[in-house]
Amino acid sequence: MNYLKTNFFLIFTITFFNLHCKSAKIPSMPKLIGDSGQLNELNNDNVIFKSNTWFVYDIYASKNGKPVYILQGDGPRNYVVSNKKNKECLKRIYLFVYPNTSEKISLSSTQTLISYKHQFGKTVLEFSEITGIIENKNYIFLHPPRAWLDIVEFAPFPELPQNFKEKKEWETHGGIGGFDTSPWGIEADSLRAYHTKTYTLESDSIPYRIEGKQILCSKINGTFFSPNNVAVSSSSFLFNPEYGFVKISIQGLNGYLIELNLTERIFSN
């Protein structure tokens, strides 16, 4: 149960913001800003998260079973969550895997660098949410998007040991940085301290349709426990060894549900 005890969850997401927008096609490779450092070669053995690959997710949000709409507002930390239907809401998220890079930022020595780009209505923002994933011989870990989605920080992240089918149960521990849940009407400061996330393999044979074919996935359920050991949120993930996390469902605080569904994977040069 202690196999995945780690402290790197304290790493902060590095972001930069530009208000220009463009059409909702696959964006160009996001720029990476940082000090020059040693070559990051952590992508070399990746099977799922290969360099220059895009993963395109549709997003759905609800509260107590009723749709809610995430609006751009003034930026990724100053936005609006509304129960009124709005065509300009957050609709799609693009995950891009950076190639090996010599740019050195806080994640580059331990994780494969990725970027999330966000589509509101029909436009994809130039904003890039830079964070990281880990894919190695021991386990797979994905930082989910948290710009405009701070509430996701207070739930189990998509992660599993490579031997999860034999292990069936595992847990992780960590703390939470400076994420703001006020747009969701939630005060979560008491949950930032050291906490526990537990995971259980539910099934090995859940079907999922993508790119015109049906694939089989493993379903993993996670629970987030507060510092005083109270279960406060949960997550479930569908994982496929070729496509990775194809469905991410986060039952967050205060009745909110965030769902990300992978619709396609695109290899770019």
C-alpha cells in the first residue's frame, strides 16, 4: 500500500497567458519558456505519451446532476462557473506532449513536459498550461488540467502502478499548492495539508469507443481523504495501454462532477 508514496505532487503548474485566440483546429506546438538546462530525455521510453502527440478531450461539467458551464472570465484563476447555458463555455481540452527539450523548468528533471490548451466555444486560447506526466517502468501518473478547473486539485489524480492488475489496490500521499476553489463556491484551505488518496481496480473489461473502433479499458476508482481522514471526493478513470486515460471522471467537492472524454489522438511532427 505504500508503494507509491511520493512528495512530487507539490510541484506547481507553470503557466503563461496570452489573450489572442485562434480557430479550433489542432493548435501549433505551445511555446516553452524557461532557463536553458540539460537535455530532458524522459520521453524516450514512453509508450503512451510520445513526443509531439496530441490527446483531444471533450469536457462536461455538472452539479448535482445538472449541467454547469465554465466561462473564461479574466483568466485561468479568475473565471465563472454558471448554471445558465452558454455556447462560449469550456468545451474541449488539448493535451500536447513536448519533445525532449533542453529547457529546464521545475518539472523537466523528473517528468515528461506536457501542455494543456483550452477551447472556449469555437476558439482555442493561446494560453498554455504547462505541467507534467510520468511514464516509466514503475508507474504512470498524469497531472490533469487545472486551469479553469482548480477543483480537480482536490481529488485523486489519474495514476497507477504498471503492475496494477496484480496489485489491485494502492495509495499515494501528498499536499496541495495554491489553487483557488472560490469560483466553485468552495472553501478548501483545510484540505491543503498532508492527505491520502486510495485507488482500487474495479474492472479489466470496460468498452470504450474511439477513432471508429472499440477498445477495452481498466476502470480504476480513487478516493481523496482529508487530513483528518474523511473521504471528501472521488474519481474514476478508464485506462487503456495504447491510449492512456481515455475517460477521467472527478466527483469533486460540493456535488460537482468533471468529465473528460478522449475523442482522438493525433501524432504531429
